[in-house]
Amino acid sequence: MIRIVCPSCHSPLSRAELEQATIDGHLSMVCPECSMVLLTEPVDEHLIQHPEEAPAHA
């Protein structure tokens, strides 16, 4: 198993322990101990359902 060491708080973490967050349109992996963003990548816009695109119920 690969462990990641947070450069801020030095906590050893596995990929499963990282928290996911969307920040400014980017998918980010965040340290659960200190909330430092460790990895970020753009979010595919076609995968996000915007409220105006949601199906209307009659």
C-alpha cells in the first residue's frame, strides 16, 4: 500500500483516507488532519448536473 505524507502536518495517509472536495471548479484531495489541498485537477463539466438542467417534475 502506498502512503502519502502531508507536507504540512506530516501525517501519513493512504489514498482512502484523503477527503475529496470541489474547490473553484477543481476536484481536490484534501488532508483530513490539516485541510491542506494535496492534489487538484479540473472537473469535467459534462459530469456535473446544474440546477437549470435538472429534470422538472410535473
